[in-house]
Amino acid sequence: MRPHNPGPVPTSQPPAILYMVCGKIGAGKSTLAKQLAARPATVLISEDDWLSHLYPGEIRAISDYVRCAGRLRDAMTSHIEALLLAGMSVVLDFPANTPASRSWARAIFEQAGASHQLHYLDVPGTVCKARLRARNASGTHAFETSDAQFDEITRYFVAPSEGEGFHVIRHEPAAEAAEAAAGLAPSS
């Protein structure tokens, strides 16, 4: 006797969402990614975590990062797509900081038929550098970034444009909070 299969069980689960984060180093992408991942049926995938475990001590220059991150993206693409197809939302804590990186993420959510949100943290470089110095001093992050490295990497940063067609959610710090984080006197 064969069991009766009534077909797919209807669910009231909302469609899967691919959450992307964009912002300079130290803008708060990982902090926001953790907050987004606290939502039901949502998983966080952190590039820094994966890179630090797969390539310990190997990422010393931008070219090392590009090589290793490219390998990671190639390996993770089908997994991320499968999670979305299974109804899990995914927070990609990978910097969506260039049109090429955003294009990679777009291909994933489009292939999976998922929705998306691109969270853009528009934080001034002075604030990011102050946060980086504090993060470096704490020793809690897998990678340390100097001011010179910040400047070099930030040359490649391209803010999302309307023409790219993403659903962008912009996050801007309040002026006083930005000044306080940068160690500046509040403006009157």
C-alpha cells in the first residue's frame, strides 16, 4: 500500500529575502547583519568568519582578499541559493561595496526567485576610522585594518546607484553621534 501524498503543504511563511549590506570598513555592516539575522527563519553568512577559518594568516594584501573572497563566493553561491529556495532568508555579511559584488548577489536572489534588501550604511570615513581603531584595540575582530589599508580599500568603494535597481534601505548616523564617534566636538 502506498502512502497518500496530498502534495505541497501550503504555508503562511513569507517569501525568502536576501539581505545585503553595503558600507565602508567600520561602518557597522556586521552589527547590522547580526540584527537582521535575528528575524525568524533567517540565517547569517559572514564572509569574515569564513575567510578567517578557511585562510588563516593568508590574507595580508588586497590581492589576497580578492583571491580568497572570490573562491568563497564561488563555493557559497549554490548553497545560498538553496537556502533561499528552501524558504530561509539569508543575511549576507559580505560587503556589497562594488557593482560587481552587488551583481553577484543579484544573480543569486533572481535565480532563487527571492526578494532582496540592500542596506547601505552611509557613514563618514572619519567615523569608520575611529571605529576601526577601537575594534583593532579590542582584538575582537578576525582582521585588523590600519588607516592606510582603510584608505586603499575605500578607493574601490562605490555606493549603490538608483540605476542598479536594488531596493536600497539607507542608514545614516545622526550628525551628533557621528561627531562623537569621530572624537569631534558636537556642532551647535
